[in-house]
Amino acid sequence: MKIALIVKEIEGGGIQKSFLTLFNSFNKYGIETYLFVLRKPKKLIINNKKIIILGHKINLINGIKLYFYIKKLKIDFAIINSEYMGKYIPLNSNKKFYTIHVIWSERIKQNISGFFKKISLKIKYNNKNLIVVSNGIKNDINENLKIKYKNIYVIADPYDFEEIEQKSKEKVPIHNYIVSVGSLLSVKRHDILIKAFSKLKNKNIKLVIVGQGNQLEKLQKLAKDLNLEKRVIFTDFEENPYKWIKNSKLLVVSSESEGFSRVIIEALYLNIPVVSTNCSPIFKEEFFPKELKPFIAKINDIENLKETIEKALEYYPNYDRRFVQQFSDKNIIKEYLKIFK
């Protein structure tokens, strides 16, 4: 069996990390897998011949190259995150699977452009095999977007816990901090986090924001305006975010919307307290520990987020950490093999 993974880019946020982990995990468990990337990474160094950077700005050129690669390698199945590339993959529709990682109805604006975006999604995913990372996304597709797919499968993103454990042992140059890990996009609401952070009673603790994105300059200016230049640290893209999580006092997710929120599972695996806004459907899943639900803050509420962070810094309960093992890459690869068969 040979598998192709197709993604726009592999450095940045959770989706990119998930595809890279999926690629490594398939190969780790003996399944020959190739990762096709549309955009050339800016900082990540690629030393694996099975990671193929198509690298053109024009989709047609990328598509033609992808077409011939799939033919040459005799690929059996394709897992596609960049849905517009599906037409260039010369496989039967039953062998192509499209992944969705976000709750689209929460990302789409309620205006004319949002109306046309919904229509676009219906066309793109019509009669397709879909893989979604949470039941919340599945419900959104059924109830809000009303997409007429061929099949839909709920398969969470994989986690290589051995790699996470190993990389988390690296040292960091900063101590006594809370951390946020994720792309610097408006939906992540790092501005809300910085404002909440500015109100904390503890004026010695720092905030480390790990990630890159188009909101960087705005967030840096906000930190400066609040006289927090020395207490808010931006690390830019980080190939190993686990060391920052492991050495932190607390991980904070301040997003408006998440399809799953990969970093929450990573932090809980590393036994680091988590505060999150009520942005992810995983909080409604049975597996999520009820002991941690008091540490879910309101979305876009500066004061409530501040209070929840202070509560978590003072006390965080014990919980059964074994639930994270269901997301191990070994278990997730088994789920993929079931649908291929």
C-alpha cells in the first residue's frame, strides 16, 4: 500500500503539524507514504526524500507535477487537505479522502461573502469522502453546512507521544511563564490573551507566544502599548514547541474557534495545566475530564479569561491522564487502515 498526503504547507499551526505527524507515523508503522507540500517552507529544513515540495505559486503547475508523481509512484490512496488539488490526483474517487480541521460555520462571516463561501464548500466536498477530526465538525457539516458527502469518518489527529516526551526535555532560556502555542491569526485572539495577561495580579510572570502569522506586528504593538515588551515574548516559528509547553506554568488557548485544538492534548499529556476558551468541540466529548471543565473560559471575555488563568495558577486538579492515549499515532493509524480496507 502506498499513500499520498497533500497539504498546503508544513510549518505554522496545528494542521501542518498533524500532517507531518501523520506522514511520519504511517512510515513508522511500515506504510509507504509520501507528503506533497504546495508551499516551500521558510525555516523548516527538509531532509526526507518522501517529502516532496512542489513549491510553485501557480496551482496548475503544482497540479501537473502532482499528477505525474501520483502516476509514477503508483499511489493507492490520497489524503488531501488542500481540497482544490483533488482534481489533479488520478485516482478513483473512492480512494481520495478530504480532511476538514475547522468548524467552518464559526469561521464564515454572516454576510454575502459568507453565503458564497458556504456554496463553495458544498461544491468542493459534494459526493466526497470526508475525514473530520472531531464530532463537532461532523455535526457542523450535517446541521449547518448541509454538505452532501459520500462518506464521513471521524478520526482525530495523531500524536507521537514518544517524540513529544523526548523533545520536551530540551531546556528553554526563560522561566516562570505561561505559554500560548499556535498560528498568529485573528481567530486565535492572542489580543484577548495579552489584554487578560496585563490584568494578572502576578506582575513577575511572563507570557511566551509560540507561533508565526499575519497578526505578529499588531500583537507586538499591543504589548508595547500595554508596557509589556519585557514580559510578552514572541518566539516566531518553533519546530519544537514541546519544550516551551513542558517548562511553562500553564498553557492558554484563547481562540474563538478550533476544530480540535491539538495543543491541548499535548499539554495535558505533558502534565501541564490548561486554560482554554470554550472554542473546541472536544470539551463536549465524553473523554474530556470533567475535573478540567471549570478551567474553560468564555470566548472573547478578557476579564473571565484573566480570572480563569489566575484560578489555574493557584490550583489545578488531579485527573486521569490515560484518556490521551486514545490519540496515540498507533491507534490513529489503525483507524485510517480501517477505512482504506
